[in-house]
Amino acid sequence: ANPNAALAQQKVAEYERNLKYAQSNVGTRERRTPADKTYWTLGSDRDLVMAIQGAPSQTMQYHTACEQTLRYGNSFVELHNGYVKQYDNADGNLRVLANESTVVSARAAQGSWTLGSTQAEVVQIQGAPTRQEQYTSERFTTFYFGKSSVLFENGQVIGYLNADNNLKVSLQ
């Protein structure tokens, strides 16, 4: 008879789906330790970030959205479903790949670009962006191709969102 009964039933179904998803990841996600890697990057899982970074100074949990924020001083790492969605290295204390001057060597298939590609290479392959954003720091630039986006740091690709499935990106 409670006026919130319908919402509660919706939440039960939502939480059950989230629980099944989390339980399916427990058995399938590969465990990694700092011996395997000395850095993490966009898409890394929570276990790897914490193994490399250590315990965060603060953790904020958003259960209904399956999101979590790990704070390391003024720097933070945002996770969605246990994987790094974005970060801000304000204190320079995050051991994140995109913060280093070198980029992991990646090879793109012919006619595509990849992580580490230059802005010129992306434009040559992808064509002119529909929109471009320059952040207050000239270090970061985002090219938009419709709803898809490519993030550059110091002129090299460090991440992308292929929302329209129109990016000619490959990772090999």
C-alpha cells in the first residue's frame, strides 16, 4: 500500500540485473598485479588501478549508476561498472599511461588510426571533424565526428568514444 511500492519493484529488478552483471565479471575478469603493469589507462579495471595506485584517500560510490570515484588527493579516477571511464590528474600523482611522455606502441590496421596516432593521422583517415574543443590547457583537444569523439593529449590520441560507430579506429 506504500506509494513507493512501484518504484521499489523497479529497483529490485534493476539491482538484480546489476548483481548478475557483477557476479558474471567475478569469474571472467583476469586478475592483474603491479608486476604485470606499472601503469593503468582508460578502460583499466578497478583492481589494476588500486594495485598500482594503492588505497585511495577517499571513495565515493553511486550504486544506482554503477559508478565509483577514487580520490588520490586532488586527483581522481571515475569508474563505471568497475572500469576507468575518465580521470583528472590534478596533483600529477596518478600512474596513468596518458600522463607519460611516451605512448604504448600500437599498430593500426591499414586505413585506420589507433591510440598514439597524431591529430594529422586521424584527420587524414577520418576526415575533418564536425567540431573541435580546446581545453584551457592547450595540452588537451577533442575532435568530434558526429556524437563520436577522439581525445588528444599533446597531439596524440589517448582515448575515444565511438558513440556513432563511425570511427575508423583499430587496436592490434
